[in-house]
Amino acid sequence: MSPRTKEQNEEIRKQRTQEILQAAIHVYAEKGYAASEIGEIAERAGLARGLVYHYFKNKQTLFRELFEHVMEKTQQFTKAHFEQKGSAFELFDTYARIVCRQVLEEPAVSRFFSRISLDVHYLYTAEQFSPFKWVKSFLQPMTQAVEKGMEQKTIRTGDASLMAMQFWGAVSQGMNYLDQTQQDLAGQGATGHEINEQLKELFEQVIESALLVIRPE
């Protein structure tokens, strides 16, 4: 058997890294940072514990990369979404539906977002990372979209930065509520059909609540 090429080794490295990060999201969603262990992450990824340390020297390094990977991916998606042409109001509607649907399809990712703000101090010092600055940067595409909507008259007049923050706050809280409701219904023994029907109604309420922030009067 011929030795692997440099490109093949790099592809394997990327694949292993993604497997570890994906496993870490699920372990973290269940336990938070303090209780998450490298051994459990390795087991979830189907890899040897020592192999995880080959890619990440410790738990903090692993979760820093996970945090930065998820946040960068989210920021890029948000920026690309709101740069699309068309009605600004419809862009907000579509965005809210996409991210809220992710809660139901990938609950671990949603729980990661809801918990990470409590654990970010384990990963960075206050000088290394400012949650406020990150949120401000994250919301910038939404703020610009609100301003665009005001010009189009598809979004009501107001403080664009505040409205973007209020919209995202409504979406975030709605995501948490959908996730908790899904867990509660499953714990009560509700059938898949019953869960889906209740969540469908709640889903629309969450979207409408978020859009009320920007809906023209």
C-alpha cells in the first residue's frame, strides 16, 4: 500500500477535527463545559481518547475552537442572508424561520448557543473576548437590513440598532422556548405527532412575536 499523500492526510485531519467538534457539541449541550470530559467526547466521536489530544492539547483548546467555529459559521450565514436582495421584512421572516427550525432539527446546536454565554469565561479572559463586542458585530447585518427596510417602507421607523437587538432577542428566547417545550413534551410521553402539532403552532407564534418588532404600523 502506497503512503498517503499530503492532501489525503490533510483531508483526514479535517474530517477527524469535525468529528471531534461535532461530538463536543452534543456532550456540551448535555453537560455544559465544567462537566464535559475529553474521554466522553472521544467516545461520542468513536475515537481513542489519545487521538483527541493529538488534535487538541486540552479541553479549553478544544472548546475554544468549537466556540469560534460555531460563532464564525453563524456570523457568516447571517451576513450572507441579509445581504440578499429583496424585501428586508421578508429577509427577517425567512431568517427567523431558518434559525428556529434548526432548534427542532439540531437541538444540540441550539443548546450550545443558550449555554455558552454562561461558560465563555472558562475559555477567555475579559481582555481576550468581549461578548458585547461580538454581539454588536453579529447584529450589524441586521441593523443594516432594518435601515434598508425603512427606506423600502417594509419596516417601521425607529432606532435600527435597537430594533435589530429586539428582533434577535425575541428569536433567541423563542428558540429556547421551542427547545424546552420539545423536551418537556417528549418527557411526558407525547407521541411524535402530538409533539409536532404543538410545536407547529408555537413555531408560528415565535416568528410572529419576533416580526412584531419590525412590522410596519
